[in-house]
Amino acid sequence: MKKYPTRHLLVAAASSLSLAACAAQPGIAPAAPVAAAPAFTGAPLDAGVPSQLPRIARPLHYAISVTPDAQALTFAGEAAIDIELYEASATLTLNALDLKFAGATLTGADGKAVPLTVATDAAAQTATFTAPAPLAPGRYRLTTAYTGVINTQANGLFALDYPDKTTGKEVRGLFTQFEAPDARRFVPSFDEPSYKATFDLAVTVPEGDLAVSNMPVASETPAQGGRKKVVFRTSPKMSSYLLFFATGQFERLAAKSESGAEVGIVSPKGSGEQARFALDSLGPLLTYYSDYFGQPYPLPKLDNVAGPGQSQFFGAMENWGAIFTFERILLDDPKITSDATRQEIYTTQSHEVAHQWFGDLVTMAWWDDLWLNEGFASWMETKSTDHFHPDWQPLLDRVGGRERAMGLDAFATTHPIVQTIRTVEDTNQAFDAITYQKGEAVITMLESYAGEDVWRDGLRAYMAKHKYANTRTDDLWNAVEAAGAKGLTAIAHDFTGQPGIPLLRVGAVSCAGGNTTVALTQGEFSRDRKDSIEAQGRRWQVPVLAQAGEGAIARQVVSGGAGTLTLPGCGPVLINAGQAGYYRTLYSPAALAALRGRFASLAPIDQLGLLGDNFALANAGYQPMGAALGLLAATPKDANQKVLGEAAGRYEILYDYFDDQPALRGQIAARASAALSPAMARLGFDPRPGEPALDAILRSDLLDSLGAMGDPAVLAEARRRFAWLDRDPAALDGPLKSRWIGIVAANASATEWDKLRAMAKASKSAVERSAFYTRLGSAKDPALAKRALALALTDEPGKTVSAAIISTVARTHPELAVDFAQANRTAVDGLIDAASRARFVAGLAAWSNDPTMIAKLEAIAAPLPADARKPYDKTIASLKERSASRPRIKGEIAAWLKSK
């Protein structure tokens, strides 16, 4: 699953085991006698794998038939589940949530149907099926009929309303989202990753609709009331959270891939060639991954299904054979899609296709090892993008991902990559930058340690051994070590089993005989415990790549808290050359000054790494802000596009510090203009035919940052272009449309705000409509921000858009947004998918610089259970550190500006 900001849930619980009931059901074949077997095909769940269900049974096969009523937002379901029972019991407990049961029966090898009673437990998210007498171990078929709810947020079976691309008329599509614990909203199930089974799905839908699932259609037959029954082929053995179903007024653009599987993009009718860009990349990705992992893609087809709308929790989901992706990051609409979004379309699809192996074919045994899915898919999306689009320079983006992870990992509220998950809310919180970006950063480091060929050989062996099964993290390390990466497991355990960030301090540096000697000591970097963290004595075995001047890069593992490097050549010493390591480096003032002197000649990835490290170290008080600001000032005006984009963002952050000091803001804006204007002048305000994608993205980034800092030329140009729309509604169409609209929205007058709202309401594009409504929340004017919040509680923006409006308001007016969300908590909760509710308000507050917000959050969090208050604890820790450090940082920035 691809998480955004810009997924996955979890299984909840129970005690005993359960079955559900009704005699022969229409739509489900009558239960044939279940043949006795001399030996079961499986075994009880390994005691070492966590579970919230009794360990006395497991599923073999599900036959599910569903009839949705899209207008009533309900569905009727029938299921026949083949199970193995391992010990005598009168009860079977399965996961179930928001399901109402009409009855259930259990059929054994003798063909006799035993009636069952059904009791649901909403808190445990289970249904317990009880027989009149204890059942003997053996094989059974549980048959049940039930009804369920179609949600308006992305949990279980859910509805998305959107304007028809041709007529603008509102239409409704149905989709499913089951990761991690929401298959139980669709069918009573063993809704945990280790309970793999095969699935047959049949659905009854309007005859004009297209229905999609994991497997191709096996048959379609007419049904009553203008409907049809669609039966899909049997799925491979897979976890319940990977089951998928969608239906609606869709079209499918398809092709045959070199891997042999058919690939398709399923999208709302009228999408046409908007699906072409994604389709053209889908087949080659299948072929690339099949080769890389040494395992052919095992399904006959792979669809990627576009859903209008959005989620606060995720952007795309890796359902096996039927990926789901929100339309805004799947379809390429030339009227609004930017070059950055086009790359996001590619990387998002790369991520989900990687999951077809890492996550689907081989699945983590429990959510503790979620990173085996997400960290690896994140790493593979970058690797495959670099393979097919090296001109996009995706490897540079790993530095930004590492910084996002370290932003969480530097606080006491962090967690290890391999973490303890025991509740549904624990799982919701696990989908964060530690799992995704730290996971990717650590994998990058370990691949560098092992070597690309050894690493790939290990992954291939791992895939071959564990396909269609479940694994734990050490299964992977064992495979890579066996391929030749000796010592890797110990390093991997240090970085995945304990939280935090190693800090390498550069000590004495000397050069003699053409070699440089560098003394290093290892501590731990922290934002909220800088003065006490060293006493904990946490140690890592740290693989270090370092370079002196233009000399060759040397490799060494620093262990035991200290080490001495011997580097060929003489010159400024660069630690973490190539930025493959997950650690921070604190240079002596002399060593940093030497690097600053040659900053312009460093590789772009090292420029990005040094900027990230030194700003983080300065913000945390390990060195003065001047050390980082000196590097920013040394950034060449003709630097790599991504380095200039990073510099622009840094200037914008400095500008934001001084919202109470206009004179200092003016100084920062002037410095930013001097640094960035040459690139802006070279690029111009308008895209150029055939220009590199990175130039197009840099133009957009520069407009964004300069606009945020009040650059008069940019603001005037944005308003001038916005006025064009009065005579030509298509005047802004193109890759910069959202950027110009965003600049206007942030600085909008009431008249401009109303005009933007009217544009949103009139748009026939779900993506454009969502983008325009969301930008209404960015207004700096508090009165307009209040209007945006009020609008969010109406049906006008759309059920999945309103929460984004509130979040956007919070970026400029966090106190206003938090108070609004608390005052309207029940209504706001209805605008958020279940996985995001616990962290939504804490996320709004994270933008605040007001110290009084801390007490407000503590009061909100006080009555909450430990798992639900985790996001509040993280935000409170961040706000406390910010409140303590902000005066120092502002003072040091002001002093540096004065000295220069």
C-alpha cells in the first residue's frame, strides 16, 4: 500500500473460534459433503505468530456471493467457508464487523448440516458460531447469510460519488479496502495475514456496470431486476486483506504484457487516454519484477483500478491482481496533471506492483513485520523507477525519505522497524515513516553492504522458498546471508530491532603518506533528549562509506561505539558518501568548513544529505544554525534541480519562523530571491516543449516557495493568470494549473475565494474538483478559513474531500482547525476513514507554534486508551521540543543574517 502524507489497518480480536449460519443459500452452491482426509493440509497457527483469534482452526477456501444495493448503502452476503478444526470445540470464532447474520450451518464429512447460533462482539470485532455439542476435529464447511454496510469512507465495501466525465451528472462506484482489518466488514473471516486461503467471489450488479476482482471473470449470467451475476475465477492462496471487488460505470484499457499476463487500467467511463500512461508502464514493471525476484507473476491478469476521491490514510492498495489507486495518482489528465504528479503516478504503481511479490506472494506472518511489505515496496519503487527513468534521478529522493523517517525517529515516542502490534489501532499507527521510509533507508544500506548481486540472489532464494506462505524478518536475513552477505544479520538486527538514529562524531583528521585517518565515535541523535540520550549507551554496527577529497570511497563497519577510518587520498572528509547510510554525521567546525568550501563540486545526493544532516543537527542544538545556513548559502545557483528545490524549501521554512518579524522575513525573502531567481529566470513562467521533467518540476517548486514568501512578481503573475479564466475557462489548463490556483487560493480575497469555489462546483473532473475544494482551505485570511471549515461539513465538496479541507486549513490556522474539529467531533469523524480517526486531530495540531496547544492536546488525550493516544503523544513531544528550541533557533538565524 502506498501511504500519503501524502495504509493499512488491522485485525481485531477474540477468544474461542466461530462458525456462521443458514442452510443452503441462493447463490452459493449447496454444501457438498466435505471429504474426510487422512491428514490435514495445514496445521494450527504457529504459537510464535501473534493472533487475536483462537488457534484451533484455519480456513482453506471461501466461496462468497454478494449483492450490493449502492443507493441504500447496504449489501447482502452469503459465504461458504471450508475450514479445518484441530481440536474439539463447540464454538468457532471468526472476525466480523458491522455484519448482521440471518443464521449459519456447519456441514461435516457426513454431509449433515448442523444449525449454529451466532453471537457478535463489536468491541472484539468477532462473530462466534456455536454448535449444539462439541465438534470433533476434522474438515467442515461453514455456511452463512448476512447483511452489511457500504461505507462512505475507504473501509470495507465503500462508495465513491463523482461527476460523470461527460455529463457532469453524479454517479456512484463501489470499491473495497481491506488492509489490514477490514475484510471482516465484507465477509466473516479469519482476517489475519497468516490465515491464507483461496477465494471464489460472485457478485450481482447492474447489468451495465463493470465488475472487477482479483481474478478474471469466469462467467456472467442475467439476473432479475436489470442485473447480472458475475462469477470470478478462483484466486490463489492469499491473505484475506488482499481480496478485492469493485463495480460501477467503468471502462478498461488493456494490453498483453511480455510476462504473459494481461494488464489493464480500470477507470470511470470517459477516461479514455488518461489511462494510457499508467498502462504503458504496467506491463514492463511486471516483466522487470518477474526477472528481479526470479519468480514469474503468477496470476493471469493485473488490473489497476482508479477510484475518484481520496483517503487521509493511503493512496493505493496492492490487492493481488487488482490494485486500487485513487484517480488523482493513476490517471494522466493533461488539463491538470503536473510533471511531479506524473512521476507520482509512476512510482505509486511501481510500489503496488512490487507488492505483488513482496506482500502478496510472500506475506509477513503478522503486522509486527509490516515493514517486510512496505519498506521493501518503497525500496523497489525507487529501484525500478531508476531502472526505467534514470533521467528523473529518483535515487536523490531517498534522502528526503530518510529525513522524514528521522523526523519521527529522533523522538522518544518512536518505535523500531520491527514493532509490537497487538490491537487494531496499533496497526493503524504502524503505517508511518518508520515502516516505509526508514525501512527503505535501511534496505538501501544493507544492499550497499551486501552488494547488488548478492542482495538480489538472497531475495530470489527468499521468494522461491516462501512463495504462497508467510515469513518473519529473520527469514529474509537468513536468505541474504546464505547468498554471501556474511555479518549482515547482526547489522540488520541493530537497525530493525531497536529504535533511534546513530550519530557519528568526526574527531581528529590527519593526512600522511597519501592517506587520511579519521577518528569516529558513535552516539545517538535525539531532538528531545539531546543531553541525556548518550547515557543510554545504545550501540549499532554502522556500515560507513567515506571519502577524502577526490579519493576512492572506503568501506568500514564502525562497531563498539568508536572506529578509525583510513581513506585513500587527502582533502575534505565526507562521511556517508553516496548517502546509503542511516545515521547522522556531526563534523568538527574545521571539517565542515572544508566541506563547505567544496560544496559546489559534491555529488547532488551528497549536497542533499549534508543539508539534511546539518539543519537537523542545528535545529536540535548540536551545532549553531550558522553551520547549516552556511551550507545553504554555498548552494550553487546552477545546482541540480532537486538540490535547488530543496534549497527553496529551506528558505521557505526560515521565512515561516519570523511571522512576527516582518523585517527579518524581508531579509530572508531577499536572500531567497537572490539564490533562486537565476533559475526562475532561466526556466520562465511557462513550460517549454521537450524540456526535462526535472526542469518542469523545479519551476513548479520555485513558484510555490517564492509565492509562499510573497514574491511580488509571482503573486502578480498568479492573479493575472487567474483573471484569464473569466474569458477562457481553459486558460490555465496544463501542468501548472494547480500551482497557480494554489498561489491565488492562499492569498485570496473573498471574491477570488468565491470564484474558486464556483470553479470546483462546476468541474466535471473528480480530481480537479477535489483539488480546488481542498485549496479553499489554504486561505491566509482567517474569515475565509472559517468559511472553508463550514463548507467541509456540507455535502458539497464530497464525502472524501472534506477532511482534506480541514487539514489544509490547519497548515495556516492550526488552532482554528483543532477547535473546529473538537467542536464538531462526531460530524468530523464521519468524514474520516476509520484508520485515520485516532490521529486526525493530533495531525491538525502538529502545525501549531502556540505553546498552549500542548495542554489542549494533553486534555484531549488523557481519557484515551494507550493505543489511541499514540499520535497525541508524538505531537505533544514534537510541540514541546519546538516550544523549547524555537526561540534559540530564531535568535541564531537572526544573528547569522546580521553577520552576513
